Amino acid sequence: MKPSINIQQGWLSSARRVPSPNMNTRPVDTSISLLVIHNISLPPEQFENGYIEQFFTNQLDATVHPYFAEIAEMTVSAHLLITRTGEVIQFVPFDQRAWHAGRSCFRGRDNCNDFSVGIELEGADTIAYTDEQYTVLAQVSSCLMEEYPAIMLDTIVGHSDIAPGRKTDPGESFDWPRFQQLLKQ
Ligand SMILES: [Zn+2]
């Protein structure tokens, strides 16, 4: 897929920017070589309510929902969120290190946050993602592969691939062949 979007100073031209404080610099001389696909929904399996933005910017109100009380103190982020309608929100510029992978390992290399971009799909492991999400994810991924050539088809993985036994996202509902087909177009 030919990207119709571009990246300037680490920001995606098509994204709405919601800067998160949950980031730091990548280790020196670290090239971006991995793309990690996640899912998130707040509360679980509920969509399009703005809570993910609040969570990634440390603004989540712990009193709104019992689940929020469990997670409100966590300081996490991702570079991008793709909502159910295909809106793209960027929290961290790509040249900075977002806090999405946690304890993780890819091909013997720990701390995947150091060398990856993290994309959250608004969703859940057992609920189908939307057509808009597949389209936009493929566009954004193509753009990232062009900007960061060390990201290749075989270095686009799920969170569950780099944190097995601990994480399950993006889950069985994510159609990898469909996504890979879109990427090759
Ligand atoms: Zn994840």
C-alpha cells in the first residue's frame, strides 16, 4: 500500500496529537526495527468514550469504573491509537520511547520499547476489528516502513508475540493475513 501520509519530526501528518508525559528517550544509536500491535478498550470491551486518551495522559478518573481504580496509577502510553472509526491519535513522537511493551523480548533482545513503535487498536481479543481499522493500520504501517526501513513484514508482531504468557493482544480477533495482504497492495 502506497502511503498517502507522511512523518515529520516523528509525528504522523494525519494524526491528532495528544502528547503523553509517559515517554523517554531511546538508547543512543538505536534504530527503530520493530512494530508492535496491541489492543486496548476502557472499560474492557467498551469503545469510543475518550477514556484511552485520559489513561495515556494520566488523567483517568479512578472513581468512574472499578477497573479504572486498578489501572489509574499506571504510567503507560503508545505511539498511536487507532479508534473504531479509524481515527489516529498520536501520543508520543516516533523518535521517542513510548511505554507500551513492558517486559518483553524479540529474537533474544529484551526491552522492546527501546527499538519499537507501538500501535494500539481500540478493541478486544474476541471482538472483530473494524474495516476502517484495517485500512488505517495498513496505511500507517506502510508509512512507518518507508520512514524506518528496519521495520519489515517479519518485524511486525503482536504484543502476545513479545510477551507470551503475559499478554494476549491483539488477540484471536486480529486477522493477520488480511492485514498482511493490505500491506502488500
Ligand atoms: Zn498490549
